[in-house]
Amino acid sequence: MRTDVRIATAALVAITALTAAAPLATAAQSSHTTRPTASVLTADVEAVQLTPAELAEIQRIADEIKQDAVQEEGPLPGYTVYSGKGDAAKKIIGLLKKSPALFKSAVSKAKEGKGAFDSWMGKQNIIVRGAWWAAGGYAQGVAWEELNKMVG
């Protein structure tokens, strides 16, 4: 069972990384874009719009989280071992703070409960979601608890 979860998590991280790279590459190629914000996959009002500068900083931190999450080949070929290296919960909170609107919304949703927060997170930019899921369950729980204690 744990092996299946590890494989599914590794696949999710890989898909997220590949999916996030294409829009960023396109955005980087057109330096004279007229759109002031990054696109979000959903039109839901809970999805926080991110500026290109915020998105770039968030991408940098998300890459650190993903790098910390997938460290080495497991004992059997094709299996990945996830390390506890780094402080993923602090990095997640730091990632959210790169956008004041994203951070304020995250704190607000955290205070509504874990289910509301998870639902909100599922509607955010794919880079934010990918970093959240790459951090892993323990780090997610710690980050949610810290956000729940904060004033937004």
C-alpha cells in the first residue's frame, strides 16, 4: 500500500513539474505581454491571481520543495524514497507569503478548517498546488496548523 502511495506521489510531482514548465516557458518568451497577472486554470473566485514577479518567486520556492521531497532511488529499482530533509512546512508558508493576496486568503481558509483549506488549495495556481502536494502530508499538516494560528 505504501509503495502505491509513493509511486502515485512521484507521478504527481513529475506531472506537476512538467505541466508547470510549459506556461512559464511561454511567458518567458514573450517579454512584452499585456497581461498583468498569471493565468489560473479555474475561474473560481477563490483562485488568487498572481503577478509574474510573485509567480517567479513561488516557482523558485516550489522547486526547492520538490527537490527536497524527492531525494534518492529507493531500495528497489523504480521506487523513490522521500526524505524529511529541509523544513517543507516553513517553505510552504514562505511560498504563500510571496503573494500578499495568496497569504491572506490562505490564512482565512485555514481558519475555516482543514477541509475548506484543502478545497481552496485545489483551486490555486498549479505551481502552488504542486509545491503543496510535493511537501507531503506531515508538512501540510504543520503548515495548516501554523496558518491557522496566524493573523492574515
